[in-house]
Amino acid sequence: MGNPNAGRTMLAAARVIPDPSDDGRPLGRLAAGSALRLREAARGTAAGGRAELLGRPGTLAAGLRAAPHIPPRLREALALAAEGERPIRTVEKLAGTAGCDRRTLWNQWKQAVGRDAPVRLQDFLHWLLLLRAAAGKGAGRPWAEVADEVGVHPHTLGRLARQLTGHTLRELSAGGAALVRGRFEAEVLPYLLGGPRPPRLRAMD
């Protein structure tokens, strides 16, 4: 059996940006106060350079709550999704958790990441689910068992893996959780926690 806390540990991945002014885009960077709070959450990491935090539960949620360009209602909703015991699979359920209409979250997402950003709010939720699944996939553990643990059909999990990463579940087994985490950090986090955005990002169906 896999570690029951593995999925939550995976969601502790976040970026610390020591110089939030190095990226001229207003939605592509963290304000100084936010970066400072993230550095405080990252006690023990080396100063200077970009650091990726792993194994610290709640770090991603804390980073989202500290991101000043994300509207408050959406900010809290994303943090709740990141730190929840079970994946929140739909925007409708996320809105219910946050106590607002889903249109509010959609509008605030576009405001936060930009209307032309290829990453949708639903994609973010799917990434969280895939991160949990990848973290729970121990050696020899079948994907069907992992899918049941995160509350989806194995075919659904396979579809999300191909849609988000371009890889099959078999390929993800070979690449490990680090493959999923690396793609999430490169393709999604820059829109939420700041940093250089990928020059081109595959459109997500």
C-alpha cells in the first residue's frame, strides 16, 4: 500500500522567488511581501536562487494565500483545494467549498492568470488530482488502486495524464512523481506564484 500522506506531501511543492522584481509582468511575479512570507515558510532552504519546497505540508496553500495578484475569494478557494484531504474535482464543488458562485471563480481566475492564459481553473484542479495520484503510486501498486483512492475511474486518470502531461500512466510510472511535479512547477505555478512563464504551453482540452 502507498503512503496515505503522500498526496498531501506532493502538494507542498511551491516556488520561492528571492527577487520578485526580476520579471516585468504584473501577473508573472510576486510582490516583495509575498516573497518574504514564502521565504519564511521555507526556513532551512539556501538563500539565493529559486528553491523548490518539498515535504512541507501546506506550503503550496500558504504560497497561494500569499499571492497578492490573486483575488481573495479565488485565493482561498485554491488554497483549500491544495490542502484538502480529498481532491476537489470540479469548479462547481470548489465554488461550494469556497461559498461562492462558480462564475465568480472563473472570472477571478481570468483576472489572476490573464484571459489568454492556456491554463484553466479546471486544469488546476486536474493537476492537483494527478499530483496526488502520482505521489501515491508506489512501486508495484496498480494505477486502478491509486485511481480509486483519489476518487476517479482509472480511464479518467489516464485521460488526465495524457491531457496534462502528454504521457500515459505507464510512462508516468517510469518517470515517477518527479515528472508530474516538474511539469506542474514549470507550466502552472508561474501563473499563480510568479516567475518566468513558459513561452509556449500546450492547449489543454
